[in-house]
Amino acid sequence: MKAWQLGQRRGLTDLQLGERDTPMPGPREVRVRVLAAGLNYRDLMVANGDYGRDLPATRVPLSDGVGIVTAIGDGVDSVEPGWRVIAPHFVGWHDGPYRPEFFAADLGVTVDGWLAQEIILPASALIRVPDALDNATAATFAVAGATVWHALVRFGASEAGQLVLTQGTGGIAIFTLLAAKALGAAVAITSSSDAKLAEAQQLGADYIINYRRRPDWAEALREATGGRGVDVIVDTLGFSALGQTVAAAAVEGRIATVGAQSGHPTDVGSASQGALIGKNIVVKGIASGSREMLIDALDLAAEKELRMPIAREFDFGEAPDAYHYLAEAAHFGKLLIRMD
């Protein structure tokens, strides 16, 4: 079978297409024939050597995908051949609170991921995909679905009548928009592109702010909402923009910080302690979510017939092109790689 490998991780040119024997599942494992895989910003960081340490050159990347179960190992009675399945990228985080040791089994980083024709996964991690969801949505769902559910619902307690802010137009931001609207909340979204903001409006965004036109986007948002602050913020910008994120928040606001696309994860927060205390704001770091959270997100998507917007599809042999397109940050929604 064919599989892409990270190589030396000095950049996207190091990605290598290799041949491997078809893997056989061990006890409590299953083999999955991959139908499609999705890209996340973390995959770009992994390929560039900015995420994960001491990874072998043979590591198969990508944390998101969907496939068909083709073989099961000894002791597996929870999964059947023919099922269409996904899995959380932390395959050991089934439920309960987060623990750092979950990084020891992180798909596409510390264990092989989805960018191969066949992969081995622990049976306990798998989730059967509802028939209501298409392959494109399923293949790009696990990382965004688990992360957003953790941020928006488990932590943010978002509900009807509240105002949610999502930043940018990548997969996390767009699924935040879709999920928050499905839960009955109003949604504000920021972007530097009027065209992308128009697409977000078509998906239900109530307030759109072009931060290139209004660098003081927090003030622009408060103007647009009559001075109302935001109840729940799914923060993809990071701590270099935390001052404005806090300024946009309401009293008792909840900020779930999941990314650092405006800077780097090592950035120091730009908000003062007084700003946080003055509004009694809670800030929580979100390291994805559990299998249980992913199931809840998947159930919502199936019930409300949510579809992840796919900006562009690539063939399996075009995987490096997909990475380069991701690096350009010109997409709306997700990028998909389909198997040949």
C-alpha cells in the first residue's frame, strides 16, 4: 500500500510518498481503508517541525479522516467490518478530563495518522459515522468537532440567546459558527476578507467584522451589537491578540483559546489582569476533546444536517499541494484529500 511520510520535517518539500506492507490489526485493533482525509493547521506545524519532537521520518501525518473497517483483531466486539468510522486524534481520550499523557497517542504526530491507503486504529477509539453525514464532512470533522464541542459547550455553556464570537474562517471557526447557530446562539465572525465574510453570512453569521478595515475589531463589534459584549469566544488568534479578545467579551464572558494564528503559542498575553478581573472573565486552554465530546458533536451535526464547507479537494498523490494551499491561508472551511 502507499503512505505519505513526514521525512525530516524541514518543510513541505520533505514529505515523501512510500510503499508499505498492508498492516494487520493486532489484539483490540482494527484496519481501516481510508476514504478521505482532512487537513488542519496543526498538520502544517507538524510538517514544518514546529509541533511534536523526535518524530521518525516514517511517521504518517494527518489527524482527520474517514474510512471503512476492513479487518478486526482478536478481542474486538464493538466494531464490525464494513462500518464507516472516524476517531478522535487523541485515541486514548475516551471520556473524563484531559490529561497530558493523551499526547502519547496523537494521530499524525506520536502515532501514524490518516494519510495512507490503510491504517490501524484501536477499536475503542472508533466512532461509527451516521448515514446522514457525507464523507467530506466526516473526513474533516474529528479535530474541529471535538475541539469546538469542548470549547463551545462543555466549557462555554453556549445556549440559545447568547452571542458567540468565532475568529477567522478555518475549520475550527466555521464549525463554531455552524454548531453555535444549531444551538440557537447568535454568532459574530471576524476575517480580513469581505468575500469570506459573505460566505459566513450565508451560513448564518449575524455579525461580520473585517479586521483589516477595522483593526479595532473589538470596538467595531461592540458598535454593531449596541455595546453588547460576547458571551463565548472560541479564540483562534492567540495571546498576541488577547487584549482585543478580552475587550470584546461581556461580563462573565468565557474565552476558550484553541490556537495562535495571529502569532505563536509561546506569545505572552496582551490583556491586563485588571481587564480580566473587571469583567470576571474565564480563560481556558482547550487541547482538543474526548471521544465522548466528539460523539456529541457528531450527533448534533447529523441531527441538524450540518455540512463542513470544503474549499478544495485534492487527490492522494497531490498531498503536498494540499499542504501548500493550507499554508496560503486563503481557504474557507476545510481542505480534503481523497484516496485514489
